[in-house]
Amino acid sequence: MKKLLLATLSASALMAAQPLAAKTLIYCSEGSPENFGPSVNTTGTSFDANTQIYDTIVKFERGGTKVEPALAERWDISPDGLTYTFHLRKDAKWHSNRTFKPTRNFNADDVLFMFERQWKEDNPYFKVTSSNHTYFNDMAMPKLLKSVEKVDDYTVKITLNQPDAPFLPDLAMQFASIQSKEYADALLKAGTPEKLDQEPIGTGPFYLLQYQKDAIIRYRAFPDYWAGKAKIDDLVFSITPDASVRWAKLQKGECHVMPYPNPADLEAMRKDANVQVLEQPGLNIGYLAYNTTKKPFDDVKVRHAINKAINKQAIIDAVYLSSGVAAINPIPPTMWSYNEMIKDDPYDPEAAKKELAAAGYPNGLEIDLWAMPVQRPYNPNAKRIAELMQADLAKIGVKAEIKTYEWGEYRKRLQAGEHQTGMFGWTGDNGDPDNFLHTLLGCDAAKSNGGNVAKFCYQPFEELVLKAKTVTDQAEREKLYRQAQVIFKEQAPWFTIAHAVQLKPIRKEVKDFKLSPFGRHTFYGVDIGS
């Protein structure tokens, strides 16, 4: 993206440059966003960058999972659960930038554009930036949606092919962020449609001033925001990939909020009089996915043997320290429908050897072991975990070659199924088990480039999670999800590693920052004082 300003300023210089009356909050982000196109993004890093700019038609309350109005002031749902009528607000204004000045407020055309860009292959924006609309496809939206209709400028009617219990919270997720149809049309006419996701405008609380990859993102509070101007005037993302450097900046006051601390730094953070560490159980999971379509991991006996060969508790003790708990199921224990009756595969190298021999590998085998190159909310050090796994596997005659790639390339290759085994993870988007069990393990997501990197498509499991989507009674849904977790553990498409505790060190002068259950970082409503 072309720089919107000629000079790149350091975070500390930005603070000094602001008028005394202005309030500037600096967030030490862990990385650069993929782009500013919400329909094609899959990482928390990109979600954080985008959520400042865009709104969705419904949203989650701050610090919670309850859905409340946003660009839609209210909605009606038909008794059969098939039709949703959204009554849109009329006062949501669009940002402008140096090349585009909107002539109208947000309206129904923009909602239709959000859906059709991801749904209709003949839409001129379907392939812009990327044609891989991962969330939209993994949640089977193309099969779920029957029609999306504009009733009038401020009313949209959505009809489904079948009831879908998580549909409303799904619309509060980042993939459903609203972009301007008027801006998109103007860029298309100018022959520069890619700028929609590079020089974005939205209706959100902050507008983009400047982005320089791997360096800085600068936002300014949007004075005409429909919910009222933000309490801070300027928001800066100081892109700082190294957790130790982020911590050093926080100590010096060069940033106010930092994500993903090194577990080893937590004791010092808690002793610093200028810092407070916010924490809560994480709605996440880190795992090693077995590619169930490739030998030898197409054999469930091999998957269980590898599970028993890896010392999970040793990994948690060495890498997560006090910031993680052993994962047994594919959903975290704080999520409703968690099946506490399921037992984990025990750490038992001798049993693992025997099972491997029974599967036809008495002399062991060679595999690849992919490890992420970056720290994530669910995995503080994938390289170190891979080394521990490699040592454990060597004890049963399995030679594991550790492989990694640049983060974007890693995800692309993993989703394409090039691996035999690969570390990955997930932070929940909406508080519903469907967001883990169907989005990560359903057959729709097992297709090429989907989020199901185990390529796990097992009909007894699939039938349960699909049925659970269509049931409105939560007790019945819970029963189905508990059964699905039993099948997951029997089939073992993942070695479940850990659920990381969400930890957020912030400066004491930061006021009203709320931990998101989804691990997101949003700064509307946040203030800063002395």
C-alpha cells in the first residue's frame, strides 16, 4: 500500500508530536495485517487492524459474547427461524480519504455488497485481493443462504435454506464487516479495485491515516461516528514482532497495551508498579493437526500412537509455564457443551511403539513436523514445542523433520494440505461451539484452502455438528456437541496441545480497556490519563 504520509514516525516521536490536549494510545501490535479486506482475512493480527475501521450489522457487547445492535438498530426473526429482517440505522456516516468523498450514508446496498462479494462468483469483487473467502465458505454460507434482499434503503431481508442457530452471532464476526458499495463502484470505474482493501474506508470509530508494513499503522478518531466520538484522539499500532521488545517498550511508556507476552516475563510484569496484567481463561486451542488424507496419518491407529508418544505436560511446563492448561477436547473447558467425561490419550511411549508396530511400522517412520514461525495467542513458541515433540517421537523410532515458512506462506500451504503434520490453532469468534467443531473440523472446511487443516471429513461427526446447527434448543445442541467430542477423540485428527490463558499487560494510565473473549483488541471506549 502506498504511504499516506511521506514520513514514518516512531511511536515515541508520534507521542511527542501530538498537541498537549490530544490523547494518543499506542498499541504494540505483534505483526502486520494481511490487508484491510475483512472478507479474506483469517488472522487475529488482521482482525485487530480492521476492527478499528469497520462495523458489522450486529456486534458483541464489549468484553462479552451477547449480540447487540450495531449498523442494524433492530431485527426481526420469523417463527420458523428462516427469515431475518434487519432494520438499519440511517445515521452511520462513511469515512473519506484523499481520493474519495462519500455522497451518502451507509445503507442496504452496502450490506448486499458484503454478502455478494463473498457469495457470487460473478461479482466484480469476488476475486479482488483473494477469491478465498475462508470464513464464509467454512461456515457453509453459500449453502445456507437462500436470498439476501433489499426491501428498501434501510431494510434488508435474509432468507435461509434451513434454520441456523449461530447465524446471528456469525454476523458479528469480522468476515461480515461492511464496506462501502459506493466506494467499491468508484474504484472499479477508476480501474483500481484493489484499493478497496488497501486504502479502506468504513463506518467505524477510527479512520486510517497511514500504514507502513512491518512498521506502523496510524488511525484517528472519526468525529462523526454514529455511536459518538472515541475517547482517544489518535490510535497507533507500533508493529513489534518480538515479545521481549514489546515488553521493553511497555516498560518505557513507548506503548500502552501489548499482546502475547513471553510467559517467562510475567513475574516481572506483575511486579512493575506502572503495569497491570489483565487475564482470563482463553477461548482458544493450540494443536498439531494430522493430515488425515496422507499416509501414514490416514490410519487412526498411527494418530493415536503419535498422541501417546508426545509428553503434553512437559510441553506445557516448559513453554506455557503458568499461562496454559492441557487441552483434551477441541473446544476450551469454559465453553458450553464441553464434555468433561472424555479422557486424554495418556503419555505412554511403550504403548505408542506397540501401536505403531501394529499399524505396520515396527521400525518406525519418517514424517514432517510443521511449526509456525510466529508467536500466537494459543502458542507462545511453536519452534520450541516442535523440538520437544521431535525428541519425544525419536524415542519411538519416528524421525520428524521440522519445517517452517513465512507466516502467510505457512498458512497458505497448510490450508492447501501440503503437510503431514502441522501446528496451528484457533481463537473463538462468537462463543458458539459451532465456531470450533464445524468451522475447524467440518467437511466444508476440509476442502482445499479451508480452515480444516487436518482435512478431516468423517460422516458420523459431520452429521452431529450439522444437526446441532439447525436445532434451536440449547440443551439438545449441547447433547449433540458432547457426542461429537467423543467421536473427535476416537478419530484423533489432532494432537490437542493447550488452551492458553489470555494475558494482557497494559500501562496503569490506560482506562476502560476490556478483555475480549475472542482475543481481539478494540480501542473504542478506551481512555488514557496520567
